[in-house]
Amino acid sequence: MAAQIRASHILLMYKGSMRSQADRSQKEAQASIENIRDELAQGADFAQMAREYSDCPSSEEGGDLGYFGKGSMVPEFEEAAFGLDKGDVSDVVETSFGYHLIQRTD
């Protein structure tokens, strides 16, 4: 297993999630992230979708989080990201920050 990987993500926060300023409910965030996942499965560009929808500051970079190693991310995120092959996109991952879609880029 690689010591470090590079990944991008799309994050949808909701009222009550960590560091959130979002007005949407948890249910609304979950429905929206599932719609984004479906668009990605139909060939939508991940970076463009991140720029348009993600609540993370990384959205300006198409969701790019750069390289990171084990212990850098919350456990649920890390497990999903390190479990992907290069180019793959995760299913919806829930963390204390909200709902994520993760694309491993290296």
C-alpha cells in the first residue's frame, strides 16, 4: 500500500456537521451528494462538479487535496481514499464534516 496518495473530493456539509455554515438539512445533503454521484457515474467531470457543488475550500482547485499520508484525514475518509485505485471515485462517505465523494488521483 502506498505511503501517500493524492485525492480530490466533493464535500456537502449540512446544519450540525463539523465547521458547517450550510443551511441544508442532513437529508437534503445526502440526496444532493447522491445526485452528484449519479452525474459522475454518467461521465460528469469530477473537478468541475467539485468547483460547482463542494463546500470545501478545495473546491477552487477542483477538489484537489494534494498528497497525504495515513493519519492525515479522519478515519472514514482515509479508509475510503486508500481503498481506491487511481482514477476511481468512492461511493458516498459520511464523516463528521458531512458527505464526501472521493476521487483518487495518484
